[in-house]
Amino acid sequence: MTLSRSTTGGATQGRSAIRVRPAGEDDLASIAGIERRAARSANLDQVRLAMADPGRFVVVATIDDAVAGWAKTHWWQYADGPAPVGHYLGGITVDPAARRRGVGAALTQARMDWVSGRASFVCYVVNATNAASIALHRRWGFHEVARAASFHTIRFTGGSGVLLRAGLDGMRQEA
């Protein structure tokens, strides 16, 4: 799967396209660099395991063949209170130099497309203070289900996380 879209929203000469593709072993150094520049950290052994798991999807977005962001899905095999068994979007990081260019939207669309072939809904959990991420996901019809200090193994800084869910039948596409 490769998803392409212009970083300006149209096919204009001289503009770079965002391409989304499954992540590979060769992308791990780029993922580590993006995490470092974003002042975050990813356990590369866990990323490698996710890439090898057929029940998960790890993708990178490139601009001019350089990795500009990455994201993954997760499958929870058990419910945790209001958080159901199922596919979850998780672990999205965009290189600070590539933000506000559509990379996050392209990574989200690719994961939504992948999950839509496997399930009728998808969930996502986020810190309640992350307004930018919540606004991004509302484009795909995500709505709040619950708030808690943790969902599954994820504990939230400040003690407030949000569980959101979107149906995938007639999935709304990015505007």
C-alpha cells in the first residue's frame, strides 16, 4: 500500500508528495531520529515486534524519500472497562520539521484504511490535553466514549485520558 498526497493538498509542480508505506527494518534509524527530535522515545524492539505482527500495522510517511513521520496500530485482546477488545490507532509521531504539512493526516488515513478491512470500528486513546490530536481524529468521525486515568496499559500524564471510537462502515474520509 502506498498512499500519496501533495503536502499542499493539490498536485502542483514543485510540491513534494507525502507517501505512506509499511515500515521496514531500514526505517528504524529514521524512526529513532524522529522520536529524538520530537523529544519522545520509542522502544525500537517493540516497534520491530509490531512490524512483524500480522495483526498490527506500522507505517512511515516520506517526503522526498525522507521519513517524515511514523505511526502504528495495536490490537487489544481484552476489554478494560469501557475500552473494548479491538483495533486501536496509536503511536503517531511527525518530525517537528514536517508538521502542519498533512503528514499526520496521511498516516491516520492509511491506518484507518488498513483497519477498515478488518473491523467495523476502531478506537484511539489520548491524553485529554492533546487538543491537536483530538481535532485531527474528529475528521474521521471519532467521538468520545470515556475518560479515565488509564486504559489498558496506558497511564496518562496528569491523570486524564480520553477513549474515542469511530465506526468504519461508510468511513468518513479526510476533508
